Amino acid sequence: MMPIFQTWSYTRIHIGDPMS
């Protein structure tokens, strides 16, 4: 899996993205 995707997923969880 690409690191950019991994960082994106982590960021979504970290900021609490309502669209996650």
C-alpha cells in the first residue's frame, strides 16, 4: 500500500473526518 494513502487514512482518523 502506498505511504501517501496510509498517511491520508491516519490523518482522517486523527482529525475525525465525518466522511470517514
